[in-house]
Amino acid sequence: MRHSTEELITILNDLIRINNDRILGYEKAIKETEGIDIDLKNVFNRMIGESGQYKTELAMEVRKRGGDPDMEDSTSSGKIYRAWMGLKASFTGKDRHAMLAACEYGEDAAQKAYQDALGSDATADMEVRRMIVKQKSALKESHDLIKQYRDMPETAKANN
């Protein structure tokens, strides 16, 4: 493998790991909202499905380049994110705003990972770049949705 191919595989595997983190974070968020927030549970499940699809797309690109996709591991920053979310939840109980703020923090980490990937010369391949831009854009929409839920007034939440 050429050096740039190895670098691209590393970058794609980093994006797989950030999606693994995202899935684990939203699975934890679903457990935190168990029985109280059906609307959030549906949103979180959709985001889990979204990251599952992205992992599959990224893994296909890794395999196409002769690499092994890292489908189960998570990033060290992701582990920090999940630990922070767990700590936050233990202080706030079932506080919807605090949990959504933690989810937004995770979405920010995903945006940064995708931005870093796009900043690398290794992602110059147009097909890969287009996939990363498309995923980053969809993740930004998810980020904005989480932020919208977080900023929703209490009265609107009760009506949802």
C-alpha cells in the first residue's frame, strides 16, 4: 500500500470509530430517557441507524483499499465523551436539557472528526471526499436537530 492509501484507511477508520461512539452514546441516551421521552427515543434511534449506515459506507471504502475496517472500536475522545455523558447524567438524573447538551457535545466531536478528515490530503479522491462531505452534512443536520430539541421551551416539550 502507498503511504497515502494507508493514511486514507486510518482516516476512514477514525470516522468509523466516531460513528461507533455516536451509536454507543445514543444507546446510553435512550436508556437515560426510558419511559419518559418517546420523541427523543425515536430521534436517537434514527441517529443510531444513520451512524450504522455511515459505518457500512466507510467500511466498504476501507476494504476497497485493502484495509480492515475497525467496526467495533471507539475513539479515545469518544470514550471521554461517553464518560462525560455518564457523569453528567449521574448529577442531573433524567434532566432532558443536560442530556441533550451532552449529545450536542458528541455531535460537535463528530463534526470535528469529519472536518479533520476533509482537511487531509489523503481524502483528495473525489468519490471518498463526496461521501465524507455528504455524511458530514447529514450529521450537521442531526446536530442542529439535537440543538433544537435542547433549546425547546419546557411548555413545547410537554406538547410533543
